[in-house]
Amino acid sequence: MRPKRIVVIGGGTGVFTVLVGLKRTSHKLSAIVTMADEGGSTGALRADFGILPPGDVRRALIALSPAEKTLSDLFSYRFEEGKGLEGHSVGNLLITALERMTGSFENAISEAGKILGAKGEVIPVTLEHVRLRAWLKGGGVVTGEHAIDVPMGRRIARIIRLAFTRKANANPRAIDTILRADLVVIGPGDLYTSVLPNLLVNGISTALRKTRGKVVYVVNLMTKRGETDNFTSRDFVDIIEKYLGGETLDVIVVNTAPPPARLLRLYREKGHVAPVAHKPDFFPGKSFAVIEGKFIRSDRRFIRHDSQRLARALLRALKARHRPISS
């Protein structure tokens, strides 16, 4: 198989997981990442320097790096003390410094990628400053990615609409990369704060409908309090299709394995979360293929996708026909 152009769209740990699995292949990788993040170190740097959010960019660059562990750990290192430094990661500070040195956020990403030896490119979905706003069922509006992501002090209700506080146009590089892709992977990741913010950017959904490549959606393993309470795999897919503007998906990837009981208990102690329910008959009349399999990794701390198993499923998606198939 000749090397394919594979594009991953999202943010946070979801994009990281997909890229870690795919970077061991010979395929050409691109990560298109959300610019809506405004929590923690990223939020402080946005406020202090007016820079686009570096957090999701940093994670994607680390995922693409074959660099020695010490170098990638350095980019992830977060200061726990020090006036003005506490809470900041070295990678975020470095990208901010490179943006000042090169005069461009994209140039800063390129230079950071060279330092890490990244085996692929990281592309901001937009070069405009954006802020999220969510409308809740029964009334109420929440503004800001962090307030949506961490629902402390707000009413927990289903999100019925997500938008930016003002319109934003897509980065032309992101559009071009999607149109030339052989495979586009959406997710996994927090639906309303990592995945959908990319689809809200003007031009992205249109490009996904026009691309010649297969469009794949990876369904989350777990629900998230305040965002996707009680969601099934069908709920996730319905929301994605709503913001794509039609039946654009060619393949969906769904986990069928239960999480380890010990980890599931720990997750439930921290909040109202549950494994995403799925049944083969959730998608009657849909034209996309469904790749089902056991995609949960063995881990002592987190319930996450196994990057290698997921990568194998995504490569199968390149050949998938419009019928259910199992891992």
C-alpha cells in the first residue's frame, strides 16, 4: 500500500492517542486541532500574550515525536511552583516564545516540530481567536470552553446548541489538507469542547463533505458529566452528523469491551460517567460501515483507547465497505 494522507481532527488526549498509534506507519500524518481551549496554562497565556491556544498543539507535537523520552517529557513538564510559572508547561511556554521570535503562530508550531522531530504536521483549525458558547436544555447559556468542560457550579443539563461567540473562518491549510486526504479521522475526545469546535469553524464541514477521502468518526469510550450524560453511540453519531450538515461519515469505530471494573468504580466516584452504550442495531438505514472491537487499553489509572488497536482499525477503514464489520 502506498503511503496515504491521514488527517486527524480534534484536540486533547483523543488526538494524542490516534497519532501515537499511527506515527509508527509510513503514512503522511496531519493533525488539525481546536483553537477553543482556554483552561489552565493555555488560558493564562491567551490572556497575557494574546496568543492562540498552544495546549492542544503541544500534545499533538509530542504524539508525533519520535524524540528521546527526556525531550518529550520536557515539553510536557509542568511547573508546580514559582511566581508566574506555576501551572505552565514547558511546551506551552516554548511555543509562546517561538511565536514571539518568528512573528507567527504557525511558524512557531513548525519550529517546535523541528525540535521534537515530529513525524507529521500540526495545523490550527483557525487562525482567529474564538470562544465557545453552549445553550442548555430548559434554558441557560454557558460561555467559555473551560466552563463547558468543567461544569462546577452550573446546572447539569443536555447541551442543545454549540456555537462561537463570533464567526471564525478556517485556516486555508486545514481546508487544503482535508480535501487532499485519503482518510480523515474525527475524534475521539470531549464532544463539545475538543471535537465539535473544529466543525464550527466556517469551511471545515464543507471540506469534509467534499473530500475524496474516507471520513471516520471514533466514538468515545465513556460519557462525560455535563457534556454527554447518558449518551449512547447513536447519540454521539447523531450530534456529529448534525454539525457536519448531513450524512458525511463513511465509517464509525465503536468499542464493545467493558472497562476494567476497578477503573469504572473510580470513574463513577469522581462523577456521573458511564461506558458509552452500543448495540449493532443502533444505526438502521445508515450507509456508513461500523467497525466494532475491543479498543480499551490496559491501564492502572485511566480508561483510554489502545492506540495500536485503534490504529489498526483506522487502517482497515481505508478499505471498509458500507456494511458492519467486527474486529
